[in-house]
Amino acid sequence: MKRYLGTVLLVVFPLLSLGGLFWFLSVSHRLPSEIVNKEAKALDFTDNTLQCPVCHMYLVGKNDTAQIITADHKTHFFDDVGCAILWLKEQKLEPRNVVFWVFSGDTKRYIDAYGAFYSVDDKTPMLYGFRAYEQFQEGRIGFEPMRLRMLRGETMQDPKVRQNLLKGR
């Protein structure tokens, strides 16, 4: 009996310990994109762990990033608000049917994308030029005009558009 108990302790206990360790590591090291986001709030992330699903760039820092939470409570991360707009079109999702967060260039926090004001000539990761701001200033546009410009390709990536926008500087 002692021998059987010793064998059980030497085999079962380490296996259970390893199983518990792997479970803990898998739960504590989940990527934000794997979390069910029922509260539909903007999530924190670690640099170089998430890729934009449109351009496949890794997200480094929060500046110019966007997050979209879909009806299935999944959070999608983007390095540029322009990529988020293109992704919505690709997925055939209406913007008003998702929760849409953008990182504000002036208040340095996530804000509602629909209420944000967008510059058209900032240097952003994909060079679209649209950076979100919480405060209105001359020359900034609302969500719908920004979205339409993005879908039409009227961005800083287009040399003619860039030349016209920078002419006034």
C-alpha cells in the first residue's frame, strides 16, 4: 500500500501541478484579441503582440490605433483608423453596428470614433493622414466625412491629395 501511495504521489502530483501551471499561463497570457469583451471597452495591449488585420503591421504604442468591438464581443485592433475603415468595408459591416474606439491625439486616451474630430494631414502609420482628436479645431472633420474620404482614396497616400493639403502650410 505504501508503495502504491508513493507511486501515485510521484506520478499524479507532478502531472496535476504541470496541468495547473499550463492552465494559469494560458489564462494569464491571453492576447486582448482573444478576450470576450462584453463591456465593449477599449482594451490595453502590449507592444508588438498584435497585428493589424488589414496591413499586418504590429501595433507599437497606442498613438493612431483603433479598436472595433463586433456583435460577438470580439475586439479587433488596428494600427491606423484608415485600416479600420477598410476592414469594416471588407467585412460588410455598417460602422454604426459596432463599437468603435480611436486613440485621441490631444487627450491621449481612447474616445468614441463617431464623436471624434479628424485631421486630414497628419503623419499616421499607414500615411492616410487621419488622426483622431477629442477637441475640435479648424480643418478637422467628423467621422462620416473622414470615412468617405478614406473609402474614396482621398488620403495623404495619394500624391495629388497630399500636394493640395500641404499647399496651405
